Amino acid sequence: MTQPQKITYLHPGGIVSYAILRAPSNEALHKTEPDAKLPIVLGLHGAGVEADSDLVRNSFAGAPDLQAWVLFPSGVTSWSGDDWHPAINAMIQNSLFDYRHELLLENSRGIPIYQQHGSLDDNVPPSHSRRMSQLLSQTGCASEYTELLAKNHWFEGVMTTPNLRDFYNRILKRQSARKPIPSAFNFIVANPGTMGSKYGIVIDQLMSPELPGGMDTILRTRGTFIIRSSEESLSLATQISRNLFQYFGADTEIVALADPDEPHEGNEIQLFLGNAYWPSLTARAPPIYVDKDVGLVVRDANGRSTSYDFDEGLGAILLWPSFGSNLKLVIWGSDLPGLLNAGRLVPMLAGVGQPGFVIVSRECMWKGAAGVRALGHFDSFWNISNRSVIQ
């Protein structure tokens, strides 16, 4: 049992995922009190690395006496990247708050942090770690940083360098007794839909309605994704299904758009073409809808409506509530090019932020974000927020 073992578990997305668990060795157990409960060291490997690889499995082989369990989660898949202009760019930057680690660093207070980085790293520049170390210090977090001379991104023994082993031992001894919850602490949240808890506290909504979360919230499904599509949009539905599986290991079921819309466990993706109206599953109609006599209509926070003709390449993608606490992602196009244009914004890669809704035009194909007709967020009542951009 001293060899790393592969364990499986049910992922919140409904798929079977795995992790690598390294049990403490006999040498480590001999140094441990009989009834002591050993802590868990969580090993977070980089993107593109399988947790089941020898590289990860043996990364702690140089610390056989480590008095702890070591857990390497797989992250669903080994891979999980934006070309987006002033008001529009500001909204896009807001959508990236989930990935702005410098804004969230205060959550690290009370957590011992040790950074090490190879000076010859040609994969991730050492400047990233230097900057992070500086920011941690400015935030008042307890952290240590070592730059390893003449070392690259990965090398044999990278997880068991002398400084790291000393850090493990110091922290594990200190963590033998559970610390009480501090009487005062800060909890910084950018997007409640993708943020975890702190000291058992979960933030459900933000007081500011401008940043309730972007489209990537759709990925927090509790079951199989349902993709609703007509025959005309089936190729896009298939591509979305393939991408969800490739990047997230997610299960999907493609059903006909005309099939009865009944409650189900997972989030939903709906594809519409032309003057088809997407029905609302809530008591109120969405502020973005299709009027066959007018075009695509967007109603802002003050109740003013802006309409867009059914031009070639016009498309829309928006997040909307579904049954219970589930969500649906609506993708619409005035024609097939418009649908495919909007479909490019289905969240697939970490670090690429999309707001709650985007109206795209044919010009987006060569102008990028400069071709956007409207984009923004919804507030907690699913109205378009005041800071959204509608042109």
C-alpha cells in the first residue's frame, strides 16, 4: 500500500473521475504516534499532465518519511486561454475576475505557502512566481519563495527538494492540531457561481448586481448536459458535445428542440435559428428575445429596448435560469453563420472569460470584440445590469 494508488469518485458534474493517493510509508508511520491522524498534502499538478503518469506518481519518492497522505486530483481532464476594445474591454476584463488571482489573494491569509521556480523555466516564466511572491507579501500572507538556479520547469525530485521537504515537515507538525476559526477574516469573491467556501461559509449572491458571474457558470452542472437542437443546428450541437467531453470529460445528451422540456438534473444548452422564439422557464420573459416582426430585442435595466435586424451573421449567446437552481445557455443565430458565430463563445477553456450575454455580428469574424453589438451581465433578478454595453 506504500505505492501510489488510483482511486475513483463521482465528480459533481456526474462523471466518474479519479485521483492518485499516496499513503504514508512504513518509515513515516514508525515516527507517528499510534492514534495520530495524519494530514493530507494536496498536490496540484500543471495543465497537460495526467495525475496517473509516472511523473506525478513518483514526484514524492524523494520524501519516503513524509508523515502525511499525498493526494493528486486529476482535474477531470489534463487540460481545462482571449482576443477580445474601452467600454467593451472593461466588461470583458470584469468577466476575467475569476482568473485575476491578485484580486483574490487575501483569501490565502492563514494558509502557509511555499513557492519554488526554476530559473531556466521555459514553460512558465519565473517572473510569474516572483510577482506572485511580491503580491502575497503585500497582502500580508505568510509565504516563502525560492528560485532554483539552472533548473527548468520540471526535473526529477522537483517535489522533494531539500527546502520543500523542510517546508512539508514544518507545516505538518504545525497542522497536527486543528486551528480555530479566526474571530475576523476577509472573504473575497469574484463570482459566487464558481467560488468555493471559506471556513464553511458560502457566498450565494453579491450585493453588487454587476458581477453575478459569466457564462462559465454553466459548467457547474450537477448532471448530464442536455443539448437541444434542430436538424439545422445539429453539427454545432455535436461539436459542443465533443468539446465538453474533450475538455471537461462531461456527459451530454442531444435531444430534439421540439421534445418536451421536462425537469432534469443537469444544465441545458439550447440552439435556435431564425425567428424562433426561445421560451422562458421562469415567470418573466427574458430581456433578450426574438420578435419575428422586429428582430432581436435587448431590453436594458431602464426598460428601454434596442432591436437588431435579422442581418446575416447576427447571433446571441446568453445565460438564463432553468428548472430549480439549474441554468441553460441559449445560443441563437439569425442564420447558420450567426449561430456558429455565437457558438464560438461557449466556454471551453480556463482563463477565457465571457460575460452573461453577448450579441455578435458578422463583423466579429474579422474585428473580434469590436464587432460586438452588445454584451454584459445580468443582475440577481435576471435583468440586464446597468453597466452592460448596448450599441
